[in-house]
Amino acid sequence: MCQFRPYTKGFAAYQIQLTWQPKHAVKYRPNRFNCEIAQPIPMDRNFDGLSARFKQQIYGTLKGQLRLTLLDLDLEQCLPELTQRPLKVLDVGGGMGQFSSALAAQGHQVTLTDISAEMLDDARAVFDEVAPNANVQFIVGPLQDLHQQLNGETFDLVLNHAVLEWLDDPQQAVNLLTSLLAPNGVMSLMFYNRHAIVWRNLVNGSWQRAHNKHFHHNKNQLMPQNPLDPHEVNQWLMDLNLTSLRWRGIRCVHDHMPKFMREQKTLQEFTEIESEIGLKPPYRDLGRYVHMLCRKA
């Protein structure tokens, strides 16, 4: 009897053909299943069904607030135009819109896109509360369809935060995002840092996991499947002739402290130390996330 069943290993979906051989039909059998594994089917992650967990485990925590605070600090320090005129802002994979809703409240024109319709429903509620009179557009769909959905429109500021690590081809995504920048436009990329997760696994004694190519964890659905090497991403940006404005590690200290010590610190205390240490290599390279700001000529 032969049947097809879905099988998941790491971040990729596979299809396996299982052929059952009864025990009496095989004289010598190291395995009673003959498995033919097809090529991986690439998948970009959709977070429908997980928005409540995001609220509780990321956005509603000190670590989530620290991440947003450092992003805001970088834009404030590196983008003088934010306070000079209204900007056209594209937030790609913007989820619940915690960051771009604040920009909308300042008078900027925001377009928020996400592959998850559930996330965008939550984003509408956030915008209604934070920026009720904002000029905002919501678009449901994958990053790869944006050119068609936006009809060639370009933007002064393109945000892409905590998205690349969930994509099958992050370099292709960076190329597409760059094409959506207006002349002199700025791109804000934040992504999960491969160095940080490797180091975390090493110090926790998970040495085999530290050498994995992919880090998806079946018991933790919020563990990114494809953390990135920041030096590799920086090379992609250089190849696109983008000018670097900021390269920061986010949560370089926070995520490496024992939990009981973290709980004794405030957001202000973490912001003070992280805002300085996150700009200095080698500490910068141990941040759980990396934030890169770059400008198009």
C-alpha cells in the first residue's frame, strides 16, 4: 500500500512516498519503510493563528519594547527628514503595525502590508487607537507580489522588520525592497542574527543545534527558520550601491543575561546600555537582532 503524507523537517515542507513492506515479505530489512524524499518546497512563513502569541510573548514584553525603542532611536538620529516633512512610508511584513502606527501618528503616509490577514486585522485596531485620523492603506499579500499591488509606486522610507529570517530567499526580498525606494529613499532592515543564535546554543550546551543550517524549533513556533549573517546582508546592500547609515545590534546585553538578572532591570536601564554597546563591534555582532539603515542614491 502506498500513500502520500506531509512531513516537516526544519523549515522546509517535504513530500514523502511511504511504501509499506509486510514483515513476512522481507528476508533482510534494516528499515520496513522505503522512503523517497522529494526536493524541499520553499515556504515563506504566514502567522495566521499566532497573533495572540505575538502580543503576549513579543510585543507585550520588555524585550519587545526595547526592540521598538532602539529602532525609533536609530531613525530619529539618522533620518532628519522625519521631522521636516510628511514621508511616504511602506511597512512590508508590518504585522500589527506597532512601529509604523507611531509614524502615522506623526503625520506620515503609511502603507502597511502583510501576508497574514489576521495580523492586518489587529493592525487596524492598533492604528485606530494610536493614529485614528491617519492616512494609511492596508494590503494583504506576500512580499513578492508588491510591485504588482503597488503599481510601481515608490517610497521615501521602506521598513522591513523581523521578516527576512522567515523567508526562503531573503536576498531576493532585499533586491525587491530596494526597487521600491524613491531616489534618496531610506530602507530600514531588522533581522534575526545568526551569530547570536549560534552563540546562545553553544553556551547552553546545544552544540549540535549550533551547527545546524536552519534553526526552526518544532516546540517554538516563534523561532525564525532562517537567521542571517549580518556581514552577508551588508554585502548585499553594498552590491546594490546603498549607503550605510546605521548598523546596530539589538539586545546585545539583554538576551545574554540570566533571567533573574534581567527581571531586576528597567527598560530605561537597558536602553541606556544597549543604545551604546549595540553600535560597537564585537558586541554589536551578538545582538539577537541586527538593524541596518541604508540610503539609496
